[in-house]
Amino acid sequence: MIAIRLKEMGTKNRQMWRIVVAESHVARNGKLIDELGSYNPLVEPPAVVLKRERYDAWIKKGAKPSRTVAAIVAKMEKGKK
């Protein structure tokens, strides 16, 4: 199964995350299929950069977002309205 999830980046106590597409059984920072954006919770408000067209294309292909990624995207959508 293909999953849209977070990949950890940064250093200790200064993490930021990349939103990536990967096989669900691959390790968190393992081999990726595609990179869709980034999430930085350390700035106020949290910075989200997402290539929305590619995200939607992967959803149409059957990729399942993790609960965390789904919540980040939902907050991003709510903030735009």
C-alpha cells in the first residue's frame, strides 16, 4: 500500500518534517517515491508547504494519508477559507 506520511528532518530539538509518498512497509526515513512538501511546527504559525496538485494526484491513485498528514492538510484548507 502507498502511504503519504512524514519524514523527519533537522536536528535534535529542531525537527522539521517532509511530506512524502512511500510504501507503507518502508522505514520512516527509508526509500521514497515522491516528495510533496514540508511542515515546520517550530515557527508561529506552523509553516506548511504542499504541492497540492501532486497530493491530489496521489490520492486519486489510491495513496492513503496518515492521520497526521490528513490533519495538517485539513488545517491548511481551513486556514485558506
